[in-house]
Amino acid sequence: MTAAVDAPKARRRWPIVVAIVLVVLVAALVAAYFIADSIARSTGERLVAEKFAEKLSSEEGTTVSPDDIDVTIGGASVIAQYLGGSFESVHVDAEGIAFDGTPLDVTIQANGVPTDMSKPVNTVTGSVAFDQAGLDSLLQKNGTDADITLGDGTVTYSVSQTFIGIPLTFTLTAQPSTTADSLVFTPTSGELAAGSASIDISGLIDAVLADNTVSFCIADQIPAGVDLTGAEVATDSVTVRFQAGDLVIADLAQTGTCS
């Protein structure tokens, strides 16, 4: 009688065992997938940083370590994105990288990044920030002899003007802006250097402001298809923003042109 009672109990246990095994198996596979995906994400991010650093370091006067570059691949599963042929987003932050001898802070946000480099990235936005020395270097490379000093939201520089045979020096305050291919400093006010206060220059100041805008093209130093979208200055930096749409990764080595 005991055997007759025990047999059904044994039969009732095995479905529970199978259920437990299946639950554990599924949970383990899900865990393994997320572990693998996490590894794929971190590996991909490190690879982007290494390739970015390698490319920058190939430029003369430039030394960049992958440790200086923070890369984040957005979206859900990196593996699924890769198999789908496109990454939802890639964000890059690089602070204090020495590019051509100039320290830069670079931020790039790319959305819709294809795994096939012959296909375009949907959108790219970002900014580049550099200090006073970086601005001086940029001015020198563009053949601009203006001595521009950074301020809080504005810049200042001096210009000389002859008025009724008298040489005058003005200190101009200018606002930063951009065109699609150039960084521009437009004077908004000016002061005459001390020592000539007795001269009436009321009819001259407007002409001085209008004639002394500083503008220099940097399109030949950035990839073709990238447009400048704005600029801000602080006492210790200039920040230039940019954007691009349908930018083909394989064409990034081709720079724009300055007319």
C-alpha cells in the first residue's frame, strides 16, 4: 500500500523539476545575453575611443590617449543594433586633447550611425572649445593679424585709424557668431585710446565699427558637409558649435573649402 501511495508523489515531482530547470535555464540565458551585450558595449566604446585617439594622433603635433576620450553607445542591445546595421546614438566627450599643439575639449553626438561606413550618419551635432592660445593659433593659421583678447561673453581688440591726419587707436568690443564656414567677431562698441579725448570722433566711430569685423574661414579645417552653428566666448575659452546631416563616415577625410 505504501508503494501505491508513493508512486504518484514521484510522478508529481518531475514536472516541478522540469519547470525549475527551464526557469533557471531561461534566466541564465537572459543573464548571459545581457552580460555578452554589456561586454559588447564596453568593448565597442573602448574601440571607438582607441580609433579616435589613433586617428587624431596621426596628425602632426597631436598626441591623444584613449583614456582622454569618453564614449557612450546609446540605445538598447548593442548586439541587436549591430545586427540591424545601425547604432541608435554614439556620444563622444574628449577633454584636454592636444590637437596640433592646441588643447581642445570636443563633444560629438551622432545619431543613426551605420555599421557600413559608405552610408551616411543621420545627424551629427557637437562643439569644440579652445583657450586663448588656441584662438591665437587659429588666427595665425588664417593669416589674421588681429590681437583678440577673450572676455566675459565678448572679445576685445585694437585697430588703428587715421582721422584728419591724426593716427588714432580704438579698442573694440565684439560679439562672436558664425556663418556656415566662418568664425566671426562683430564690433558692437569702441573706445578711443587715452590721450586724444579732445578730438570729436562722433562721425568716425560708426565707420570704425562697420569696417573692422574680424571673420576667418575654418571650413578647410573641418570635414566637408559640416556647418558651424554658433559660438560663445568666456574669459578662458571659445566654444564653436557645429552640425551635419547625412554625413558619410568614409568621406570624413575630405575637408571643406574656403572661397
